[in-house]
Amino acid sequence: MRQNVKIILILVIVFGLSPVRFAARTAETEQSSAKRKRLLFLDFYNKIDKKDYEWLENSIGDSMHELIKNKYDYDRIEREVWLKYYKDRRMKAADLFNKEIIARMGRTLGADGVIFGQFDVNEQNGELFIEGKIMNVPVVEIIATKSGSSDLSPKMFDTVENVSTVLADKIRDLFFPSDLGAVWRAAVLPGWGHYYKGQKTWGYLWSGAFATSAAFSLVSGLRFASLVDDYNNLKPAHEVSPDGGIGFYNPARAAKQFDDLEKQTNQWLEITKVSLYVTAGIWLLNIAHAWFIAPAAQIDYGAQDTGKAGYSFHLERLDRREHLFYAYHYSRF
């Protein structure tokens, strides 16, 4: 057992920084392989299925494209391309709001993100309801949802514009490291989520801390196991009587040997427990920190205006069809 402990110690010393190196190299590979994004703007599903409202089907996608085309570096998958896919597979209109079907379409067409949604009109009550979503295709994750409603009046143009603006702001998550992406990476390997967000110093700290704590937990656990093995196999000098009885040559010394081993075993058991608690704590704190920390300013997955990571609050003057109003909103930049 002691020989095994020595071997483990050597392996820990030699390969202890492997998780750190792996996280760093993986994150660098993700960033270096970042390619020009491809976005798919689908027609919104027309639940009422009336031609009077067909203009709404592609108005939000077109509006979003106009809002973001000068901010992000991406290719828009042409409408004719996805319509051909739609017709070749005899899809139904309702399929344009089916997450699984859309994810499959996005993967086939090589899309990184899909903008889709649905709308419905209650003509009796004169109400319009509209809902838009953005999907991150590689992970099949809905990264943004925005809905709105209004009466069938000029106000509905403002509702459509609001949904488009909010989704256009959230589409940024397709171009920059997402919080959810950082969290699952941090859970798989501490520090990876921070590398993913470009926070290399934090990545080294968390992965190094976890690797050190995990290695110490392993070593202390092996030391505890070794002591248990020694205790169970301890055989002080003794003699066996004809009837099978055991007599120690030095009972006091034998008792001390057992007591000392038991004391050491209990000590290393407590050390192992504490080190495991610390390792688990580092793992959890690393996940939480990966969620809250902002991406480094230099990380760029296709955005043309990265700037400093943070949030801004501002008033924007909007002039839409005889309606002059101010929208108060925030954006992450």
C-alpha cells in the first residue's frame, strides 16, 4: 500500500497541472476555431392562418436583421434555402415553432442561431399576441424569449418593433460566451468556464485550486486506506498456546501500537473529510463565479463593437408611424 501511495504522489506531482493545461488548451481551441456565424431567420408561425396578417410572418426577422447587420459579423441563410428544406420535407406551418424540428433544420443548414416565433390574433377581442425566440443551435438552447400583445391598432406596430428590438439585443449571446455555456464547462472542469469567457487568470486560479485540493484529497484518502490496512495487519510479537490462545510478549507495547495506529487512522480520516469538503466547495464556488463573471473585453466571436464588458442604461428616442415615445432599456455590451 505504501508503494502505491508513493506512485500516486509521483503522478500527482508530474500530472497535477494537467487539468489546468487541458482547460486552457480547450478554451484556446474554441476561440481560435470561432468562425463567421450563420443565422437563420424563419417566418413566424401564423396561428390564425389568414392572409391579412401574412406581413407579420417575416417582418420581425427582417427587422432584427436590419438592427444587427452592422453590429455583428455573420451570414444570413437566405429565405430560399430554408424554404427549399421546408418544402422538400413537407413540413407544416406549425413546425416553424417546434424546437426539435427547428434544431434539426438548423443543424442541417449549418446555422449557429435560429430566430423564430409565432403570433395569433383574436379578432373578436381585437388583440394581437406575438412571441419570438432565439435558439443556439449547437447546444439546442433557447437563449432569449420575448412576447408582447396589443390591440389591433397602430399600437401593434410598436409591439412588433419592441419584440424585434429586445431579441436583437439578446442575439449578442450567440456571438459572445454565454453564462450557461460557462457554467456547464466549469462543472465539467473547474476553470474551463473562466477560460471560455476569456478570464484566463481566474481560470488558472480555479483550475489550479481544484487540482491541488483534489490531489490532496486523493493522497489523504490513500494515506487513510494505508493506515487501515496497517491496523488490520498489525501483528505484534506474540505466541500462540496449544489451545489457540494468543499471548503478547509485551502487552503494553502491543496496546500502544494499536492505539497509535488507531489515532493516526482517525486523524487522516478527518483530514480526508475536510479536504473533500474543501474540494466540493471550490467546485461549487467555481461554477457560481463562472456564471456571474463578465466575459473579457478582448473575446470576440464575431461582434464588431465589443467594447468593455458590462451594462449600460439609456433612453432611446423612437419615431414610429406618428408615435413619438422614449424606450428605457438596458443592454449588455
